[in-house]
Amino acid sequence: MKRDKALIKRWLDKRKQASLYRRAKVSSTPQQPKMVIDGTEVLSFCSNDYLGLANHPKVIDAFTEASHRYGVGSGASHLVNGHSVEHELLEQELAEMTGRESVLLFSTGYMANIGVVSALMGRGDVVFQDRLNHASLIDASLLSGAKLVRYPHNDMMSLEDKLTAHAKENTMLLVDGVFSMDGDVADISALAKLSQKYQAWLMVDDAHGFGVLGKHGAGLVQASGASEADVPLLMATLGKAVGVSGAFVAGSAEIIDYLKQTARTWIYSTAMPSALAAASRASLKLIQQEPWRRDKLFELIAQFKEGASQRGFNLLPSDTAIQPVLQGDSKQAIKVSERLLQRGIMVTAIRPPTVPKGTDRLRITLSTLHEKKDIDILLNSLEACL
């Protein structure tokens, strides 16, 4: 786009007319079901704080204590002098939780995906991706210089056909564990078999599964029974179910050591504050010691799905905390979202390019901190507004 203010204004006006304009809403309360957004009290169904840990007293105490001990900034990258005891312990605890040899912390999931893919793939290589993968995975492939090949959502036959066509090249399968806008999951077992058959890297972004899925909350990969050999590269974030901020990549000691030498988004980024690492460690303990959080969340998911089915809502097939209600076009999605807000219910309308055109939706996310009465309020409000 040329440097032309009039051109930019016309572009913005077109976005508004098409109901595709975006604006950040301002909250003045912690992440919790009842929030104050843009000065109005709402019952929120938008947060990825699935286990209700972002405002947990033990997590806050760990952050506060560590900030007094280490300060509020790490001061440098991990390789200079920004890597503290808290970072080291968090990496060890994440490795143990995920059943991997080693872990590398990143400032965000976006940076983790870009760093890993760019370190392992380049020109002449091929990365295969599900069409519904997160934007960070798409961008990671494009920035690596590798050829990007996309296959229809969860279509393993199509993926194998494409793998066969590139059998002689260096390849990677890159996939979301839980798809962030649809809420369904990848077939980890099938992907692991294909990656081994065609000698391709397999990397799973389990941002929305980690903490929620699996016997001990280690995510979809654990729930699928996949080993380190099955899934050599596991990425997950600390800003969703963990309730804090940051991300990590787990794998063999050799792979993680290689990434320390080559992943530019890790090498050249300031380390996350030690206080965030300490808070993440406190949260991981709660996730593993309090399985009732996951149990309650899935009870609420079942309640919502049953109520939505009885009312005939157009739900996508999801068994996770992400429950999308399809609307079909952007104007309808915005209209229903605004009607809900008038009733004190906050549900975000998701529109292209985040989702394919014609699949505009209300993205409902549930939390352990919601109560059964909150789900009833949501269902009744949706029925009145749709």
C-alpha cells in the first residue's frame, strides 16, 4: 500500500462497511466471568483463561514475591544474563510434565512457532499445514522460506497424497492441537504415523490443549498417548489455561540444544521476566494438583452443548472449551454479538480473515470459574438474540 492517507482512510471505511473493522475493548477488572469492559459490567464468555488461574491468589503471590526478588524485567536475552533460576526451574518442570527431555522458553507462542520453523526449514523444503491452522503457524512457514502446502481440515488422505508428491524433500507437518476458532482437535496418532512413514518433522501447537486436556493437564499430545518419538516438537503457551504469559517448545535434549544455537526469535529476544516464570510454576502446580478444575470445565461444556442442541443452535463439532456458533456472515455475527452485549453478555464475533468467508461465528469460550447458572443465562440470551 502506497503512503497515502486518503487511500488508508478509504480502506478503513470499506472495512467498517463490510462489518470487518476491529477495535480493542478496554477492561478494568481481572480475567474472570464477571468483568467491566468499556465501563460496563458484563458476563464474559471470551477468555482463554480456561481453568480460572489468571487471577488465582497463589499465582499472584508467586509473581509478587519473585518480582521483589528479581525485579520486573529480565534485562537481557537468555544467552546474555537474562536466564534466571526461575526460568531454569520452569523449563525443567515443563519437561517433566510433558514427558520430554528438554524445554525452551519463548516470550510468545508466535515467536516460538516462527523461531522453530525458521531454524529447521528453509528454501527447498516443504511444510504441510491444515487449512485451519493458526496465523502464527502460517506466518512461520512463510518466513522460513519453505514451500507452504495446505491440506483440507483434518483430511489425512489428502495430506498423504501431498506427502507422496514431495517424498524426496525435507518436510514438516505443522498443526494445531486444538483448533483455536473451531474447537475440534487434530488426529495426533494419524499425523504421527504419516510423519514417520514419510520421515517428516511433526510439530504440534497445543496452545489451547495444554493445561486442559490429558490426565495431568499436559495437553492433547499426552491425551493421545503420543511419545516424544511420535511428536518430536511440542509447542504450547502459558497465556491460556496456565493463565500467565509466554510459551515453550518441548523435545529431545539434542533438538532443544540445536534451537538454542539457531532459533533467532529466542536468541535475540529479551527473556520473559523471572516473575512470570515463577507465576507459571505456581500455576502448573495447581493444574496438576487440582484436577477438579478440568472436571468442572467439561461438565460446563456438556451442559452448554446439550442446551445448544435442544435449542437448535448451529454449533461446530467441538468437545473443548471453545464452542463456536455459526452465523454465516459478518453483519449477522456482529448484530447478535451487540444484542448479547445489550443484555450484559460478552461474546466475540469472529470474522474473516480469522475464519474463512461464510463461516463467521460467535466464539464462545468457557471457564472453570463459570457456574451452571451462567451457562443457563448464556443459552437463554442466545436463544433470544439469534
